[in-house]
Amino acid sequence: MGLVASQSAPSAPSPHAVVVLSHPTHIMSHDIPYPFHQNPDLLYLCGFAEPDSALLLVSGSPPPRHRSLLFVPPRDPGMELWDGPRSGTDGATALTGVQEAYPTAELGRVLQQLAEDGCTLWYDEAHVTHPKLHDEFLRPLLEGRGRSGAGLRVRSPRALLHSLRAVKSTAEIQLMKEAGRITAQAFKKTMAASEAPIDESFLYAKFDFECRAGGANFLAYPPVVAGGNRANTLHYVNNNQLIKDGEMVLLDGGCEYFGYVSDITRTWPINGR
């Protein structure tokens, strides 16, 4: 919050609030969800890995009276039978170290109070990460700018957050190194399993398996496994054609390890020569 406060004029020491929304759960078909992937900014700031949540960081006046608040869905035993356990408010504070946790429905009330107190709101309205939470809690506030009093001041925290994330701690560097090590081993084992003819989907599955078996949470992105001329297609992700004897295969892949990812590309002859 000190970095945020430093962006304001000394003559205007108004409180500041940073709002970062989680990602939502995306649905594949009917009630089948895609694997959830958290908004990296929220994960970086507090480590909370559940959907439909919001982080609010509030600077006091005068500093250092800062507050950290996490807004999470309430526990729902019926839904947890389907989707697994959720942290709830008690678990959220215990897991993350955030000072206070409230049900997500309280976010609008808290933001409204901050706006009435003349707070400067730091929110990336140009890159909405959770459309439903944005429409329910942020849009009314943003659309009301200038209609009352001094008006709500809104600034984007994107550049500041990414400047923080660009400087890695020792712990972060170790996580990045481990992601790279896991990926390198997965490449070696995938290469060793290559023979002609072979389906691209087999190499895809082999690489995915070796990354997860090595400790990765999941793949960093859909990999490119392209034999022959298909390697000239930049984002070829069908990965379902036969690689013939004498062809080269290109694999562009990486894994994610506790929020940090690798990205490696290698090309080799499918028959080993």
C-alpha cells in the first residue's frame, strides 16, 4: 500500500483501496466446469486459490493503518458435495493471513462506504477478471462517478502490481527453477518415448503425464505438439495427427508449479536420427 500511496500528491492524503477480483469458474457443458485457474494478481497478493472472491487492500489515514480484507462465498454443504470443500470466511483468514474475511455479498456495502469516505479506488476496469462480480459490485460504483460530492477517483493498479511481480523473491526464484526442472525432465522422457510412426496426441499425453508426475499442478498452457510442416503453424494445438518416419516434431510446452510457470520449445527427429 505504500507504493500506491506514493502515487498521490502529499497535499491530498486521502485513503486508498485496491480491489482485485478472482477469476470465475468457466463451464464446459451444462454443469461440468473447466479446471479453475486463479487470477495471477490475486494469487500473488494473498495466495487464495478459490473462485468468486475478491481482495480489498485499504490504506489508513494516516498510515500505516492498513487493512486487508478477503470476500469469499459462504460455505454451502450442498454445493461442496459436488465441487469439494471451500474455505469460507474462517478458513480464508487462516489460509492466507489476510486480516479480515467476509461473505462476497458484503463487498458492495464496503466499497460504497469507502467511496463516501472519499477513497481513491484502484481497480483495473479495463481488464475485468470476473464479469459477474464487476457488474454486481463495481459497475454501479463506477457509473456513479461525478454524480455526488467530490466524485469517486479511480486509478488502475495494473502497472504497479506488475512492477511488484517483476521483482522476484528468493522463494519465487526457487519455484521458477523447480517449474523449469520439472519441464526439462518431462521433455527428456517425452523424447525418449518417441518413435515412428506415432500420434501427436500420444506425445501430448506423455508430456502432460510426466509434468504432473514430476510435481507440477498442471500444464502452463495448451502445448504445441506438431509433426512435419504443422510446426510452421504458430498456435497449432490440435495435436491429433500422425507423425511419420523421417519427420521432425516440435513441442512447445511448460508446466505450472504453485503459480509459477515454465515455457520451453524443442524440436527433434521422431525416429531419433
